[in-house]
Amino acid sequence: MELHVTVSGRRDLAGQIYRQLRDSIVDGRLAGGTRLPSTRDLARQLGVSRKTTLDVFERLLAEGYLISRRGSGTFVADTLERLPARERGHEIPQIRAATAAAAETTDAVGGASSGAAHGARATPWWQARAQAHAAGDTLPRLDARLACDFAGGVTDKARFPFDIWRRCINDALRVQARGYGMYREPAGEEKLRLAVSRYLAFNRAVQANWEDVIVTQGAQQALDLLARVTLERGDVVAVEDPGYPPARDIFAALGAKVVPVPVDGEGLVIERLPKAARVVYVTPSHQFPLGMPMSLGRRVALLEWAQTHGALVIEDDYDCEYRFEGRSMEPLKSLDNAGLVAYVGTFSKTIFPELRVGYMVPPAALAAPLARARQIGDGHGCVLTQTALANFMLNGHFARHLRRMHQSYSERRDVLLAHLRGPLSPWLEAVTPNTAGLHLAARLVAPLDAAKVAAAARGASIGLHPLAPFHLEAPVQSGFLFGYGAVDAGQIDAALTSLATLLHTL
Amino acid sequence: MELHVTVSGRRDLAGQIYRQLRDSIVDGRLAGGTRLPSTRDLARQLGVSRKTTLDVFERLLAEGYLISRRGSGTFVADTLERLPARERGHEIPQIRAATAAAAETTDAVGGASSGAAHGARATPWWQARAQAHAAGDTLPRLDARLACDFAGGVTDKARFPFDIWRRCINDALRVQARGYGMYREPAGEEKLRLAVSRYLAFNRAVQANWEDVIVTQGAQQALDLLARVTLERGDVVAVEDPGYPPARDIFAALGAKVVPVPVDGEGLVIERLPKAARVVYVTPSHQFPLGMPMSLGRRVALLEWAQTHGALVIEDDYDCEYRFEGRSMEPLKSLDNAGLVAYVGTFSKTIFPELRVGYMVPPAALAAPLARARQIGDGHGCVLTQTALANFMLNGHFARHLRRMHQSYSERRDVLLAHLRGPLSPWLEAVTPNTAGLHLAARLVAPLDAAKVAAAARGASIGLHPLAPFHLEAPVQSGFLFGYGAVDAGQIDAALTSLATLLHTL
């Protein structure tokens, strides 16, 4: 038998030798029953002390990789013979030891025959199941290489007061260093829940005590938790069509049957709701992606429908903070005397999306189950961020930031609308009413293909995002979503001037 | 008609009046068809300008709460008549306006009759379903009022280098302020995944590239994601008995059938595994709660069983970092050539639990579905924490912290074992081998009731945590879990000295 073990440097020699021997055994290159050289011979061969090789053997014996037969030496244990064999594509770790016999085994395992061996093994059931989870829609992502990308779901981080935020985080760090082994409430840090409840009472006419607020990892987790505690496989969830793909995705991922319901100029068409719907997911403040608010009549009709059919309404108030014309219409939740509405909000559009903080105010009966679902799902959110955000809000920085950004986004929106109503009007028409939020939708009124327009625009370094991917069954409204969270007024002006020139050539 | 509207101060008078009128309409205290006073009369009555009341009416008209009939005045719209009525216990918001007629309505709604009305309404289906999610085990929590609480799952935050951590967080803040609108990878920040892969390769013989690592919101979310992408309702998940309640909880919450399998001195008893098990959840490094490692023979047998039965093994390596006797046995994952093991780890035992950072190295085929499940479940984790932790690890602070804490925890463990083997030996016996982790389990060998002993200890300001709640079907091993993450050697010595005295009296 020839045994190659490489030692490099003088650090942790025993560890180096241990790992190489162990890996050879686990890999099957040192087969069960193989007799090892004596610790004395191995030490001489490797140029290390006998104590080192003794240590290695002792550990391998203690762990069961080697067995010792009195008088005849030390052998590789048979135990490992039963280990399931290597998967194809599973790389061999950095190992440089092999006996002559084991070298052949290595070739056999790493070479051509392993493909056949693997092919013969059935693909594990979980692989097939998991693949179903890998599919799904994705929202358009901001492409920073473009001169002007109208992607939605992005805010202007350059104008976020990071100096103040840094102070809030550092204050939160001091609190965290003192908070010795404290239990964290899965529903979120109390101060943040208080700050959110005040904000909702003042800005959104949602009357909630701090205990009614559950802080989540973005609005998306609120949808996830609501679906978990209320839905069973096959339950019908009604969603707006066109609508918000990540909401559809999470309901579908949890086994619900997602049924699209058309929207018109007043929002969701209530009479088209499927009678079996257990949950209705809506965006009444600023319909995603078209942007119109739901009318009061529809709001009342929806609550009435929910009461009659025993449905839970999930109101995603995702883009309510910036209102540019008239006053903000107050949310469904503020009309909900009967406890039918789970209200969901987010800081992704007001601070920045990667903060990953959202919140919900569920019907009272769901509060404890939702907190428990969060506890067993992932425990709780980032304490540091929550504490910092509470201070940021309670000290008035959030309100100031909202006012500043309102001004800034309003300018961008004006530039965008001026182009849509002016030079771009032969091709595009803004969906109205569209008075809030960080994006506008515009319909393509010219007989052009949205995908082709988007491709051409891309060539001119303009990111346009067609409305088609937001549709399920409703006839596709050809057009684009114009997000203006991450592009300033000058960029918008330049890009839309180019776009008009470009559209003339199509 | 008498209409009471209160205005306080001079700020946002229109808003104050708007909200009170709107709330009265939504509440039904101003019934549909009620004629409102003229804006002129209302302005005079409230002592505000006519412009203010005109603004209020205009908004309420625009939103559809009021309707105007030419020549006959302004009326409450009928629309709201259809709003579902108040739920019992739903507090009326702060409103001070009512007509005489509406006042009666308020009484009727808020008074005794509302109970009957509410009682008549069926409890929503979601309430019953959600209740099932509110149940479940909970781990013992640290009670800071006790002189010495042996709760598990807590680390010594007082010894965490918060000064260095603060620098890492502040560096991360600078990165965040620069990272303009960047897409975040749901599997976690790349640098942290790199740091974890290096740590696992060096410390745990787990060969993983950074792409193989998925960062999670604590180990618990890793279990949640694994269960989501692989399990369907009714699937069998085998768990250790006694075992870790939060793992059982998450599998059960997602609809799996949780089947307990006994453990003995070598860990899980493989021949007792149910043949139908699709997933086997184990804690091989340090069985929870008993503390012994799984023997090599059992590890091989488990992998062989998983291969034969097509099961996925989830290895929770939750408490592997601190090893006090011998060397750490390397994890199942390092024996797994066939891609059967999803390896799960956490920083909760090494940094502090509220950091909420864990990770997993799944079989390759599950990586993309798991990342997608995270994306649609909650997007991603706290970027600030992940970036800071990556720096903390890559700059060697984590390794230094582990060495320091090893020393400190080792002292505590020695004191604990000295008491168990000495003065406490007539009553308690440490479960062996028990060579790692932040807790020890000790069996009650005297004929005493563990709950009674715990109650008596509590009277002496000592927190003892019986093993019983960790059992499902296996005969209860009477005894306690002794966590020493949050109690120093002096506290342990004093508490166990008192405990011996106390036990003499029982």
C-alpha cells in the first residue's frame, strides 16, 4: 500500500493529516479493511513527530473511522462502506492522499462511469417538488447601466438622510448592547409598533393601538403570514388583474388557487368576484400597476361582498404616502367596522426597499395566530433596524423625509406627465385618475408592440417596462409602467425627449 | 338636526372637521339621506372660515361620502348604508359629533343589543383556522428577575465585543448609503455567504462554495424554507424524541405529520424511523436537549437509510461551535457524498440570538428553489446586519470572539459539572457523553418530581427547566436542561450550592 498525505507549512500538522485521512476514508479511496502504516512509519514518511501521528490515529479511532486489532495493526473501519456514493457534479474536496488501489476507485468515481451510476439512481422526489417552487414571475429590476430606467419599486436613496439614520442606528446599538438576553416579541419592537400606530392614525385614519400592529419583513411577509394562518390548499384567493405578481406568487406557493378578477377605472369589478373566494387581495389606494384608486362605491361593495361571502380582505396600501392631486383617500381599513380587513403597509417606498420593514393591522382575532406564525417561522425581524426606525419616526425625521420626497417626486411626476400629455401623446396616454405613488401607468395608443418599443428604447439606454407581465387573464393593456423613484427630473426629461424621437422612427 | 363637531386648536381645522364628519358617516351615526347644514351655517357654528367648511364638503363630495342635490342642499350618500356593521369590542374612534337621531343609533350599536347582533353573526372561518396556529410549544424564556436562570438559547452578550461590532455596522452603513437601488440577492449578501463558506470549510469540514450557502433569518427560517419547498400536507417528518420543539412546530404548521423517533446514548435510533418519512430532522453534533453526539455508526446508518428510503436529512448543527472535550466530530454533511443532507447552522449561539442570522447548505438541487421561496416569502434579510457580520468574520473578529467565549463557557461548564458530580450527585446525573454546546442535560436520579423541584428552585431564585416538555411519546427522562450561556461561573456556583441545600429538604 502507498499512502500519499501532503503537509504544507508547520501549522496544525495533526489537523492536516487527520482531514486528509478522514476524507480518503469518507470518499472510499481508503477502503474498509485497509491496513494503515504504523504511526512510527507514517511520522517518518511525512517528516512529523510521532506524537502528531499518534494524535491523528487516536482521534480517528475515537470517532470510529479506524479500528485497532491487537497485534495486527490499525485498519480502516467497515462502517463507511455503507455510505451512499458520490453524486455526480459533487466536487471532491482538496485531498492529495491515495493508495494505489484507492486511486483506481477515484478514477472510477470521478470518471465516465459515475455518470451512468448516477443516471441509474432515481432523482429524489424533493427535487421535482422543489422545481415547482423555482418558477414564477419576477418584477422588473433596475438596470443601473441604463441612462434612465423607469423600473418601479425603487426609491431615491441619494436623498435619504443617512446622517440622521446613522445616529438612529448607533442609538439602537447602545440599546442592543444593554439589552441582556431579552425576549424579543415576534410582532416587533414595541416602540416601532407605537410609531406605526401613530403614523396610521394620523396619516391613514386607521385607528390602531400599538398592540394591533405587527411588524414584518417587508409587506411580502405580511401576505405570507396572513396566507399561512388562514388558507388551506386549494382555497380560492381573488386578485386584481392586472395585479401585483409577488402577491400572486406567495398565495400560489402556499397552495391557494389564485383567481384573477378584472379591474376597471373604479378598481376591482366586485360582481366578477368568484363566490368561493376566501381571501380578496386588493390595492385600493393606488391600483398596481394601473394606478387608479378604488372608488368609494366599490369599497363599500367590496366590504359588503366580504361580509356576505365570509371573505377576508387584504388591503395592500403599498403606495399611499405620496399623493399629488387632491387629498389621499383613506383606506378600506378605515371603513371596516366589521373586522373584515387585514391592512398591510411598507416602508419600502418611503425609506428604501432593502430596509425590509413592513407592517400589518389584521382583524383582532388574527393578531395572536399571526404573531405565533412569525415566531415559529423566523422568530422576529432585525431588532437594530426596528429600534432605529422607531426613533427615526418618533423624532419626526420620517415625516420630514416624506415632505422632502413629496416635493422631489412631484417634480418628476410633473415632467413625466408633461411629456405624456405633450410630445408623447400620439403614442402614449396616462391611465387616469392616477394621483399618487411612485409610478404611473401609460397605455400605448398607437398600433405598436410594447415589447418592440421597450427593446428599441433599451437601445437608447431607456428602461421601459411593459404592462403585459402583470396580467393573468384580462385582455392585456398594452403600455408601460413608468416608475420615477430612481430617476431625477432631468433624466426623465432627457429620456422622454429621446423616446419621442425614437417613436417617430418606429 | 343637531350636529356636534369639536375643533381644538387652530391646526388643520379642515382636516379635523373632515375626519369627524367622515367617521360619523362611516359609523352610521349620520345616516344615508341625512341633510347637512349649509357650509355657511356650519362655519358660523364652529367658528371657522367658510373656506374651511367648503374645503371639507368638497373633499367629502369628491370622495363620494356626500352628494349634492341642486337646490335642496347636501346629503349623506346612501352608499355607506351597505357597510357591514360594527364588530363587538371594536372601539369607536375619538369622535364627538352626532345628530339626535344618530345618537340613538350609537347607543344601539355600542350598547347591549350589539352583543346579540354580534352573537348572531357566525365567527369567520379564518378565526377558527387561525386558532390552530396559535397553539404550540414554547421554549423556556430567560427570566431576568432570577438570580440564576439556567434557560437555554441565550448567550453572554456582556462579553460580546460591541465596540468592534459598532465599527462593522458603521462600515456597513457607508456601503448601504452608496448602494443605490441595487437588487438584493434573496440568498443573502455575497460577502457573508463567502465568510460562512470559509468558516464551514475550516471549522466543520463542510466543503461549500459561497453560492452553496443560503443566509436565513435564524436557523428557524432555514427549516421553514426547506419544509416549504419539499413537503406537502400529510408528509411524514421524523424528529428526535426528546427533541427541539420549534422544529416540530414549523413542520406541523406547514401541514406535515410529525413522527417522534426515540434517541439513545448514540443518538437517533435508526431502526425506529418510520418508512414513510420524507424528511428526518436531527441534531447530530449535540442532541437537543440531551447533548450527546450521534455516533459514527449511526451517522452512516442514517445516510444509508435516507438513501434507501429516498429521504432528505436536515442536520441542525445548532450548537457545534463550543467543544470542551476532545475534538469536534465533523457533521453529517461532511460524510454526505450523495447529496442527501441539508445542513443548517446559526449565529444565535455564538453572537446573540436576536441577531437572527442563520444559514444552510442544502443539496445542490434545492438551492435555486430555496432562494426563490425566500424571495417570495419575505424578500431577503437585513442587509446591514449581513454586511456587518461578513466584515466581522472576514476580519477575524468572529474567530477571536469564539476563542474568548470558549474559555469563558468552559469555566462555567466545569463549575456545573463539579456540582453535578459532587454535591448534587445524590439527585442529579449529567447525561454523557456531553462534550459541547451551551447547555448540559442532567437526569433526576432521586425519586422526585421535576416540576416540583423546579417550583422549589424558583422560590430560591433559581430557574430550572425540566426536560419533560421536549418529549413527545418517548418515556419522559426526568431531569433538567442546564443552559449556561447567560450565567457566570460565580452565579452557577452560588445557585447550585443553594440547590443542594434545597434538595436535602425535599
